[in-house]
Amino acid sequence: MQQKQIRHRYFKIFIPSMIVYVIGVFGISFAENYQWLSGIGLYIFAVIPVGAILTWFWAQWRFINELDEYLKMIQMKAVMFALAVILSIAASWGLLEMLANAPKLEIFWLVPVGFIAFGLAQAVIQKLENGAPNEE
Amino acid sequence: MKNKLKVLRAERGWSQAILGEKLDVSRQSINAIEGQRYDPSLPLAFKIAKLFGQKIEDIFED
């Protein structure tokens, strides 16, 4: 399969899953604010954003498997960077919360932070790896 | 690792995109290999050698 087709197939899953994630998160927050949902209802509807994230992971997994070796390396570096950011925040702030009564950080925010770190890492790594283009 | 990919490609009048299509890799990959920022795997090196009808060691050198 052509690299363009692979990218196209990835975005066909990535964009809708992110839309579902955002709608799911805002929808649940809205429903909770207006007390349309509570208790077990919240737990059940929390599956919507989780489903969207798992769908994105599946698309990302397939995307990385199908890319050529060079682009795969860039993707893997970006994933590792995002993972390092998330784990560093979770480990350091989590420890401070436990031992130093640091203000509580909702773990929900690790997801958007992870996505932002992943996106930024992709852009920066691609820029660094590609350097000065030598196509004539 | 030094390589003659750019020269071999130019001899045939191929763009990076065309060579990428022939090898089933992206244009960025060809760009990175030619720019010596990325060393291809052994299977890709074999594929490149086969496409140009040369030995791997004639295209790539340490």
C-alpha cells in the first residue's frame, strides 16, 4: 500500500475518533453539570471517550505497522517522547501529591497532555530528521 | 554511511517520489537515505541494490 493511502486510512479513523472523544467528554461534563447523569450512569457513559481513545490506539498501531521503516522510526520516537512526558508528570506530581500535599492534578489531563506532546514531538522530530531537503 | 543513491537516481532521471514508489517507501525516506541521515535496513538495501542491478557494497560504503 502507498504511504499516502496509509496516511489517508489513518486520518479516516483518527479524526472521527477524536471528534467522538471531545463530544463524549463535553457531553458527560454537561450532563453531570445539569445532573442528568450521576453514579452508575457516569461510569457507563465514561466508556464513550475510552472507546474513542482505544479506537485511535488501534488506528495508530496499524498506521505504525504499515509505514515504511524510516517513518515508523519517527512515529516511534514521538510515541516514546509522549510516554516520557506522561510518565514523568504522573510519577513526579503523583509523588508530590502523596508526600508533600501538592494540589491535586486530575489524571484526566494526562490524556490531552499526552496528545499534545505526541503531536509536538512528531513535528519537531520530523523537522530535525528531515533537515535541509536535498530534493532537486 | 555514504551511498550513491542520488547519483544512481539522477542517471535514470527519477525523482525521489518515483524512486520511493518503486521501492514502496516514502519520498522522505529516500531523502533521508540520500542525505545520509538514515541508513536503510538490510532488506531495503537489498531492494535498492536489486532495483539498480548492483551489489549492496557498490551502492553503500562505510
